[in-house]
Amino acid sequence: MNKQSYFFVLDGVDGSGTTTHTKLLAGYLENKGYKVYVTQEPTKSDIGLLLRKILKDTEIPPTTDALLFAADRDFHYNIEIKKKLDEGFIVISDRYIEASIVYQCTQSEDISVEWIKLINKFVGKPDLMIILDINPEISLLRKKNNELEKFENIEFLKKVRDFFIKRAKKKNYNIVNSDDIIEFTQEKIQNIVMEYIKKDNTNRNNNN
């Protein structure tokens, strides 16, 4: 088995199943003998805990959201993710920078993709991005009203979904429909990941 570390990210509209499928993918890879580290954003750091609190506050400006997400991510990558990659783990993150690009740019016309990239310039890029796609009308049914964050209303999430798909096609990210049976969706994700690892191993062997 190749000991090379990888950084994989699952992202998508709220309720698309990123948390569930991150855990399922981790279990699958562990059963295959890989060292796997699962993480998520917002993190459980003090910055991440503050973020979770303000995600329910509609008075917080979108620029503040973006800056706090960037601060949390900078800590996340440089203190947590990079360390695990250096130790030879496959790191799987439930959300990452693409979520900031899509959500904050959708929140405000004053926020650009370029600015989000700029304030996130010190974090590493994932090796593989998988966008889970789902109809927001279905995704919101998966959440209880007292769990809803300020982003979670149908019209806003429709715009978010469209932006995720637009970005995914532009950046050549993998898109998986997560409105299917969980096992079927997870199988598609596993196939994408194993194909990536297989291709990477082949390229490495050919270059040796």
C-alpha cells in the first residue's frame, strides 16, 4: 500500500450529507489499511466555536463571517491538517475553502472570489474535491428548525447550490448527487477516491 498522504475534502450545500459521508469514507479507507484523520469546519478551536455561535446571528456582516472563517481555516490547516499530512495520514475534511467562496460571495456582492482566496492564501489546497449536490428543498427537511443557521433558507440555498455547481464545473471538481440512497452515494464517493489514489500511485511508480 502506498504510504503517501492525501488531503480530501467533501463540500456542498447545507444538508447535503458532507458530515455523514466524511465519516463513512473514513471507515472505508481505514478498513483498507490507510491511516485516516477526519476533521471539519468550523473547527472545535476557540475561533471555530465563536463561528458556530455567530452562524445563528443575522446581524453579523458577511465580511466578518469570511474573515473569521479564514482565521479558523488558517489555524485548522497549519496546526492540524498539515501535521497529520506530514505524519502520513489521509486527511478528510468536512468542508473547506470552497464553502467560504460559495457562501460568502453569495451573501454579498461586495465579496469577490479573489478576496476570499487572498485572505486564505496561507492554507494548503486539497488533493481532491468532491461536491455533494442536493436539492435544497430536500436538504432542509433533514434539519430541525432549532438547528438552522442564518444561511439555511430555501432561496439563499438555491443560489448557493447553483454557485457550487458552477465552481465545480469550472475547477473540474467531482460532483456526486447525494439525494440518492446513502449507500449508493457513498459507493460513488469511494470509487472517486480509490480511482484518484490508484492513478496517483501509477504516476509515482512511472516516475521512479
